[in-house]
Amino acid sequence: MNIGMAAERSGVPAKTIRYYESIGLIPEAGRTRAGYRSYGEKDVATLRFVQRARSLGFSVNDVGDLLALWRDRDRASADVKRVALEHVAEIERKIRELESIRATLLELTHRCHGDDRPDCPIIEELAGCR
């Protein structure tokens, strides 16, 4: 099947498929005699795997690690779990960071009068005046 069909069946845009090939995340597609990319069911399954992993927020590097584990039938599930738990830890770190940002912004908005006066603690904070 051509790249358009592979994109449709996998849910991965053609441009993204080309990108994944260019960075070596997925193998380059075979080519027809006319030079067009040609994909099979295995390629579509791989693209679906990548799409699902990316939708869960795994980095491209982590997806590469997961693909290698997926392809390795002798893998230890502990290796897969390790990658997933490292990702969970990163998500939790980002959540803490976002909660801190939220708290700071809420505190600043509570201190701001929000009226016609020019003084504003939000602007002062952004300017480093506090």
C-alpha cells in the first residue's frame, strides 16, 4: 500500500511517517519500481504502536526503546515496565512544575487589583522587579 493508505490505516500523517523514517525511528519503506514508498501490514502495525506510544506522551527516544523491546520476543517485561515507570516519574515531575507555575500565577492574580491603575504585580514579577 502507498503512504497515503498507510497513513489512513495507522492514523499517522504521511508527513510524520516520512519524518519517523528520516530519523530512523521506523525502517525506511520498501519502494515500488516507480520509486513510491510501499508499506505492508507489519508497517501499519508498527505505525499504530508508535502513534499509541506518542499519544501517551513517550518521547521519540523512548518510543525507539519500546519498539526495540516490542520486536524482541526474548525481552523481559521488567525492561518495558522500567521505561513506563521512568515516563510516569517524568510526568509527575512536570505535574509538580505546572502546579508550582499555577500557584505562582494565582498568587500574582490575587495581588493584582485588575483596575485602571498602571501598577501590576504580574508585570512587576515578569520584569523581575519584585
